[in-house]
Amino acid sequence: NIQSIDAFQIYDSRGFPTVEVEVTLENGVTGSGLVPSGASTGQFEALELRDGDKSVFRGKSVFKAIANIRGEIAPALQGMAVTDLKAIDGKLVELDGTENKSRLGANATLGVSMACARAAANARGVPLYEYLGKGQGTLLPLNEIQILGGGAHADWAIDIQDFLIIAMGAKTYEETLEMTFNIYHAAGEVMKGRGKSVGLADEGGWWPAFDSNEEPFEVLLEAVRLAGYEAGKDVAISLDIAASDLYDGERYHLKKDGTSFTPSEFCDLMIEWCEKYPIISIEDPFADTDFDSWKRFTEEVGKRVQVIGDDLFTTNIARIENGIDNQLANSVLIKLNQIGTVSETMAAIEMTQKAGWLPVVSARSGETEDAFIAHLAVATNAGQLKVGSFARSERMVKWNEVLRIERSLGKRARFVGAELYQTIFG
Ligand code: PGA
Ligand code: ZN
């Protein structure tokens, strides 16, 4: 049972304050949880509680969230069975009492929830993925890996947020990483050759010093060729448009190109890109309020392109349910801190899978050295993992953790690669 819970301010991959929680059980076993943080956050996400005093840590300190853990959550959870994560998370939701965790902070509730899950796995002496998945999680994910960063993660050097690759031809999890290695470094060479090599964006992808939103496609396709792969066969392009950031309520703006579009024109453009380039997956092509475009786009390309809702769904069961009822997409991005407990996150994954849609377990642009999501992806047989790029330890720790999980699973490990998409493409 839970003896004590403590919390501390640590720093994320952008050097911003975040929450670390440590749970100690009566038998001395401990577990920790480190909370990530987004930059292009959706308006329907659970609230990340920051102190907001501009004179202290630029307003970004999390001492209130920590005080809520120490003062309210810890006493309320003391003595509870750590292995009943549903009851713990239910208690957190009840204690907070708001729709969006705005009283205690989703960074407070999530840190506690993650730490309890870890402590429970440690108490049972099993890896986290075994504990969370009750021994049923055996599917290694097909990775979605960023090659070029943009949008809010690269000071709007280009408008599109993520240019990613999916190693469609990979036969094993390890091979997805080898293919990514080859393409990531080839892309670096291509950038250098074009005199456009200026560093890395927030998630470790190359910083896109480009003159348009289409130049990244050229660079990406050149890198794939240079690495010896065939685009559209061995490797496909995946995009995160993060379009809520481009929409002013009436029009979508691509500032780098000096263009703007009505929702239906922007929908035409997204369809055109899907025809012109070997795109297998596209995330947030429209704003989280532009349901008409989502519906039309999914109708037109959803049988050959994975259409992922991130800001659209914010890992929120009611929003996902609405999306399923109205066929707004065919895939859901899953982020723990968008909803604020592990149990609710797992329920969101389950609902997605039950509808015949695909979940993509995802990191945030502000990350930590915690590899929790690698375990979550395998535990739930989610099948896909998105962590940013192929550089920087807060990213690599997740890719590497899946390698360790693969070794730990041994013969039980499964990898189906791009066959996964048959679920949604039929
Ligand atoms: P964020 O970006 O963590 O800054 O929200 C990731 C994403 O949009 O998928
Ligand atoms: Zn996104």
C-alpha cells in the first residue's frame, strides 16, 4: 500500500520546469513519474498548472502543482492499494473535481498516476509494460520518426510542424531504427549540401531553414533516395500539420508561402499533397473546430491515408467518441498529459481500438528522460509510437527502451509493421 508521495521541480528537454513524483510503498518499494509538456497544445487539453508569476522562472515554475501533490493528493492516497490503478486514478479525478484537471493540475495528477503505476510494477517485480498490459502487451510499435521540425517547435521557420517518416518496409522493430538512422543522417547531408544546415528543432529534427513549405518534401525525398530506399514503398512520409496553429477561425495561413485558404480550399490542398507525395499518415490537417473539413478529408483519403486527430481529440474519451460517431478521422494521437491519468489514457486507447481505429502513442515536444510511453505503447498493443526525431536523449531513451522491451519479451515479441494499416484501409 502507498505510504508516502513526494514531488519535486525538475527540468524538461527545453529547460523548462516540470514535475517529478516519487511514490514510496509500505514495503519500501518506490516508483517515479516525470511529466512531459507540449508547446503546440490543443485548447481542449487538461490544464497544465504553472505558477504564472513572471518574476519567477518566467512564470513557468510548477510549485503550485507540487504543493497540491504534497498537501492534498498524498494524504488522500495514503494507504490505498498501489496495484489498483483505476481506483487511484478515479480518486485523483474525484479529488480534482473539474472537467479538465484545472484545480490540481494535470501535471500533478499525471505525475502521481505514472509514479503509482511504476511502484506497482516494481512491487510485483515485473517490467512496466507487463504490469500495464496484464501480460497481454506484446506488439512492438511501428515508429513515426521526425526528420524535419517546424511550426511552434522551430520558431515558425516553416508552417508545417512535423515532417516524419514511417519505415513501411521494415521487417523488425530494429530495422525501423536502422532505416531511420540512414535517412536522418542523409537528410543532414542534404541540408548541408543546400547550405541549409542550421541546427536542430525542439524534437531533434533538422531545423528547416527553407523558403517554402514544399521544399521540405524535396529534401525528405532526396534523403530517402540518398539512403538507398524507395519512397512510397520502403518508406512513406507522415506529416503533422498542427493546423489549429494555422487557423484564425476563418482562414488557414501558410505564412512562409504568403498564402491563405478557406477551410474547403485548405482541404483541397491537403488532398493535393496526399496525391502528389507518398504520404501514408497525416495528423491534425485541420483545426480542432473545423469538423466539416475533417469529415470530407477522411471520406476522400481515409482508405489510403491514416488521418490522426491530436488537438482534435486531446486523448479525451468524449471527444474521441464524437469523432468515431461522425467519422472525423481514423486514428487518435495518445498523449498522457492531455488527459492527466494513466487509466484514462488507456481507456482512450481501448476505445480507439474497439472502433477499428489506430492509436498512436506520442511524446510531447517538451520531454524528459522517462520512457513510460515506450511501455505504454507495448502494453496496449497500440502498434505505433511517435517520439520526435532520432537525436537527443529524451527522444532516444524511448526508442532504446523499446529495444530493451523487445529483448525482455523474447519469443513473445510481435512486429507487424505496415500491415497494421490494413485495419483502417480494409
Ligand atoms: P506538442 O507537439 O507536444 O508541442 O503539442 C507534438 C504534437 O503536436 O504532436
Ligand atoms: Zn500533433
